[in-house]
Amino acid sequence: MNTTNFLAELVLDLSLSDIPEQVLNNARRSFADTLACVLVGSKEPVAVKLAGFVRSNGQGTCSTLGHGHFRTTSTGAAMVNATAAHALDYDDTYSTIAYASPPNDSSELQASGMSVGHLGSCLLPTVLAVGEASRASGEAVLSAYIAGFEAACRISHAIGLLHYRKGYHSTSTLGCMGATAAAGRLMGLSSKQLVAAFAIAASQAAGLRGNFGTMVKPLQAGNAARAAVFSSELAALDFEGPEDILGSSLGFLEVLSLEGGRNSSAIADAPKGGFYLYEGNTIKFLPCANALQGPVESMLSLVAEHDLSADSVAHIDVSLMAPRYRVNTDDGIHYHYPNTGTEGKFILPYCLAAAVLDRKVSLATFTDAMVQRETAKMLFAKVMMTLTPGSKNERLAVHLKNGRKYEAIISRSKGHWSMPFPDDMLEAKFLDCAGTVLSPDTAIDLFAFTNRLETVGDITELVALSNK
């Protein structure tokens, strides 16, 4: 089987009428959540700096959201908006964990996952840039979004566990390939041209987990979207590449799987309902790393239930199945204190300390000033983490100075794909994020717009409302 050609034809043959309503709804929700993250992230230093850089390199016809009415090239807009989408690490995320077969170590797999990453942050800016340039319909944009999502997930399913575990940032590597599928479909590429676009993108799909906790992490999502648009535009000019960059010897799957991938024919495996988005993806309840959501939400529940205060805490014990993000750490368990708010998003002891101190975890938790509080540093030092591989449960225990102890089994957080946000919670998050840039009335109108995306005749209407 020619793996790349199979995927290209799958992407191009997809019809909106073939997509179950459950998948369409999950795609709309992902689209809306990502759009909100673009808007709130547009004011972050990483997005502002990048927008300034792009601005100095010329104008175009595509919009950078949250930066006034400046227009730039399609590649520049995709890069800036994707970087903004991932700037706060508040964007939705996906793992093909439900489709792993068979895991050698189920506890480690459950903790680290077959991570595809934050696909929305790569896909939405790509389809907006391409869609705005061509004045595409909402139906065309939504179907391209779904096609790109499915392409990235199928590649992830085939590439295996070691890709992410050994340090690739799968949001940017796999997101680049998925975004290329979306861009190529929306541009109307032929099957042969899309195969070439995949080959061009494969040599640009890059990103390292060593950049987590810095501006470079969201830039990696930005680069994925930029590369996707660039690759598809070049392929449209009949720029040629190999016939099967995904499945060939020394191709994408063989090299980036680090000898841990499945046979490339796994790309043909159909998930439940025929679509990875059938089950939905995880929309974040808290603005910190995805792997920290459960422990931090469990701590917030203990704080609220028992009216805990920082002064009353003797120490906090956390038992985990596997490490949580090796950011600024010696071994994944013994963490150094974060230097910046961005680093704090990936460091569990800080997030737990902030949950106790502030009784909430919000975007404000991850400013440099909040991280540098002496009270947070003192409580951070009282958090002790241990690994218990093979355990059936992860646990959190708060020991008080008066001898009392309160415990919780760490469970999945709100918004996990297995227990999705109700619509009102999704809307509340959207309005909170979009409201940092738009008026309340405009934010409400924009959210309603995303709920009827496939009925829109021209996607520039949504872009204009997002930049109002």
C-alpha cells in the first residue's frame, strides 16, 4: 500500500454528508475553543513579538486576530494565529490512547499517552488563513478541519509511543501533517499534489519537548501551521516530491517513530465511528499542561471541601503512575522551582501550591509575579512526589499541621473527552477568553457563529467578527 496516497485520497474524498453529527459537533466545539484561545493568546508577549516580526516583513490579504486590522501573507497569518492559540497552553488536546493496541505497560501508557497534541492550534489558523484567502464557505472550512484532524490522528496511531516519549513535540510534528491535509483539501489540490504537499511538509515537521516552558513551545505550533500552508501552496504549483514519504524506507513514519512505530498500514485502521473525533477531544478546564489537569482539579476539590489554607498545610504527597513533563527538572519528579509563569504551567508542585494559596487556578496564576511569591515557594517545598508504576490509582494527600489528613484519588478532569464540557461551560470559557479582546456582545455573537459554521457562505464573515 502507498501510505501517503491512501491518506491523500482519504482526505480529499471526505464528504460532509458522510460525517456523523456527533463528529460535526465535536469539531465545532474544538473550533470554537481554539478560536477563543487565539484571541486571548494574541496579547501574550510571544504572539505580540511574532506579529511585529511578520508585520515588518510585508503585508498581504490574511488577518492576524487580535492585532488590529493588519493583514499579512497566508503563511504569516497562519503562523501568528497558531502561536497565539498555543501561547497559554489552554487549547484543546487529543491522545489516541483509546486506540492503542496492545500497550506493554498500561499504567505508563495511560499517564503519558499516545499524544497527538493540540491539533486545534495548528488546524484552525491554517483553515482560516487558506479560507480567508479563497473566501471559502464555512462548510468547506469545517470539513477541512475534520479531515486534517483525522489525518494527524491516523499518522499518530501509526507512529507509536516513542515519538512523543523520546522528545518530539507531537503538536508540531503531527499537527504539521494534519494541517497540510486540511490546507491541501481546502485549496482543492489533486491527490498527486497533496502527496507532494505531505512530502514538503514532512521535511519541515519539527518540534522538541525540550522547548516546553518557553516561548518556543507555542512557536512550534505556529511553525506547523506556516509549513502546512507553504507546503500546500508550493504543491499547487506542481512542486514534486517522493511518491510515499509517509510509508517509504527513511520516510516520516520509519524515522520519526524511533523504531517504535507500527507498520505503516496502521494508517488504514478505522477508529470507532470511523472518525477519531467521534469520541471528541479534551477541552481544558484549567490553563496548565494537560497532564496536570487531574491532580490540580483534585487539589481544588480538597481545598473547597475542607476549607484548607496554606498556613495549615504540613506537607502534600502525590503518588503518580509516571512523571509529569520534564520541564526544569532533574528526573521528572524532583522539580526546580519555576523561574517564569510560563514554566509554572508545566510544573505540578507549583500548580498544587497555587491551588491551595489562591483557591483557584486561572490565567492569572501563571504570571511571573505570581510565580515569584515567597508564599508559593514555601508551599512548593512541601510537595513531595513519588512514582508508583503499575498502580491502579494516582493519589493526592494533604497532611495538616494538626495531624489531620485529607486524601483524593486523582481522576480525569472536567472537559476530558470521556466527560465533555456541557455547552454552558464551553460558552463560559469562550466568553471569558474572547472577552479579553472583543466586546461582550461581539463575543456572544462569535460563539453563536461557530455553532452554525457549516451554514456560513463566506468564512471572511467569521474572521471579520473575530477582529471587530
